[in-house]
Amino acid sequence: MLTKDIADVVVKETMKRLGRNINIFDHNGIILSSGEKSRVDTFHEGALQVVKTQKPIVIKNSDVNILRGVKPGINLPIRQKGSIIGVVGISGVPEEVQDFGSLVVLMTELLINQNLLSKEVEWKFRTRETIMDELLSEQPDLTKINQKLAVLNANRLSPPYFPIVFSFTQDKRKNDPLLSNMYREIEKQLSAYTCMYAFQDTETFCILVSAFSVKYKDTIYDMLERYFSTQFKHVSSASGYRIERIEEIPELFNQLRTALQLTDKRRIHIKDVEIQLLLKNVQEEKRQQVKSRIELNLTQELKETLSVLFEHDLNVQATAEAMFIHRNTLLYRLKKVQELTGYNPRSFQDAVILQISQWI
């Protein structure tokens, strides 16, 4: 379908390249868009004749007083899939503009097809967004979800399920392609798999791998991570567990989004932050009481030392090397932590408590 919005794009882009006035008409001969704004929404009898005869028409000076709403130039049919959807007109002396005819038609048809394809891709993703909203609702309705997927001609969702969340900073995009181009590329990469995916906001992309495709979850994960890394400067992601019940999906996606806020790592599994997620359920006031009691007398240097120690699984030598300090210096700091808190960082049980105090 040829709309005014599409016609405006065609007129703007074609005039920019040719420096000639261009008119786009619908199948009734009404001017949808023109370089001469005063002619928009007026009737052009020459364009209507093009639609009826399915042939180009040259408008000469002698035709101006015979045909309604015309000016000298040439009018040619615009086709899509073999059918005429409108007419393009080039204003000017016929002998001068005739040579542009085939070029203008080609450009016009390409621009229309590109615009329609972009709108179709955007429509598909808007539909996917509504499906994802349903999936993340308190009581997702699988029947309703699969009905909407049928509209997209997509595979039905069925157990097992595997969720992944990608996060990126919108203003750090490396390239700035049309969003529809990004949608199209994602759809192309995921076309062979059964999964539901959508942008939840400008910084979050959620995907639910389903059914037989779960066995390819790592392939899908790596493929999307590579693609997003070409579009954004910083990309982080979190994956969950394989689950069987659709009712588990909303909570697991919420946990994945929270997990991304708990670490600076580029790629994590939910098991990496399981305890931190559990601690999120403890009242903020209670968490702060515990944290203050344990870390009250610790300097920033001692807190950073503990962080590096935990990152290296309590390995003293690896921690000292990572901090570029002597082993004895590290041991002195750890002894100081024990004196100030009552917990020995080299003891597993005490280290767990100190680690939790940092997490909360």
C-alpha cells in the first residue's frame, strides 16, 4: 500500500538526487506528495489515465488546458509485485525529463519496497513486544501467546525454556543504523530457532529459547552477543536455568535483570549471584545493620583487599600478585581485618560472612 508517509520519503529522496520536482499519486490520481506543497491532495487526470491504461503518459503544454490538474512532464506507473499501486510524475519539459523516467521509477519502487519492509519488520517486533509482555505478566497465558505467534508465522512455544537477558547502554552505540535494520538482522539470525524475543526497553533485550532449540542455547547466546557487540560499546548479559513451567518465566527474567545490576562482569549465569539475589529479599534496614556492624572500622584499603581475596578464592599468593604487594603485606592486612571485625578472612566460614557483608 502506498501511503502519504512513504510518498513523502520518496519525493524527498528522489528530488535530492535529481534536482527535479517529483509528484507521487495514489491509484485514484490524487497527489499524495509533491515538491510543490500546494498541489498535495489535488486531482491529476493524467495520473488517473496512467492507472487505467497501465502505461506512461507524456503531458505537453497543449494538454494543460485539456486534462485537469496537470503540468508539463511525464507520468509513469509504480508497480509492486506486478500490480500498479500508484504513479510517479516528473515535472518539466517532456523532452528533458523523459530520460529520467526509468531511473525515477526504479528509485521510487526501491524506496517504497525498503520502506514497506521496514514497517513490516517493525510491526513484527511490536507484536513480539506484546507477546513478551504477556510472558512476563504474573499469569502468562500460553494459549494466547501461541495464538499471537501464529500471526507471526512463528513456532509455538513449549517446554523446556531457557531465558537470557542482554543489557547495553543506548547512548554508547558504535553504529547508528535504523532500528528496523537491527530488528531484521536479529530475526534473520534467529529464524531457524524456536524462541521468543523482544526489546523490553531501549537498554534491555530478552530472549526465551524454547523446545528443541534449548540444545542450541549456547550457539544462540554467542551469536547474539557477537551481534550486539558490533552495535554497542558495552554489552552485558545474564542467563538462567532450564525450566519446565511457563509460570516460572516472569520471576526468572526479573532475577536476571536484577543480577545484571549486581556485578560488572560482562557475562554471568544466575548461579554466580545466587546468594546476592537471596540477600535482596532481606529488608534494607536489616542488611545495613549487619554491614555497618561488620565493616564499621575497616578502611577502604582493607575492603579492597578483601574483594580481591574473594575474587581469587582465598588464595593468598594469587591475591598478593594481583594487588602487586608482598605476601607478608597481604597477611598483615588480613590479620588487621580479623582484629577489627572478629572474623578471620582465611577461614572459610568467617570469609563467607565477610563476603556477604560486601554483597549487602
